[in-house]
Amino acid sequence: MTTKPPAPVAGFPPDSLEKIAYSAVADIPAREPNDINRLGYNVWAWLKDRKGTLEQAIRSAGFRTDLEPEKVVAIVKERLRERGVPL
């Protein structure tokens, strides 16, 4: 049993690609919490490398939701535009 508190976790700055990507997908309804993590990672990877299209990145995440895929893409694009990310 340990007696020391866990190490503090430093969050990403608000203007980092990681924060932008994960906040863009944070409250999209998903079937499992890990689906949001996969979607956030794929959006981040797309923002970083710009390989393919955003639609392809979202589709390759394997994101499971009750929303239509086009609706998910529209939500993510809208939130990225709000943050000033050029699409």
C-alpha cells in the first residue's frame, strides 16, 4: 500500500491541437466512453498530419453512436470552425 499521493497531471494548453481535437468531440453521444477517446485521437491525428479528409478520419475511428455519420462530421466541423481551425 502506498502512502504518497499520485503525481499531478498537467493538462494540455487550451490552444494545443490535442485540446482542440478532444474538446471538439467531448460531448458527442457515444455507446462507450472509449469511443470518444478513439474519435478524439483520430481527429487529433488528422489535425496534425492532414492526411485524407476529416470524414475519413472520423470513419476510421470506429466511433459508435446513434447519430448519423453525417451529423457527427457536421458537429466536429462546426466545433473546429468555432476554434478557428481551417478546414
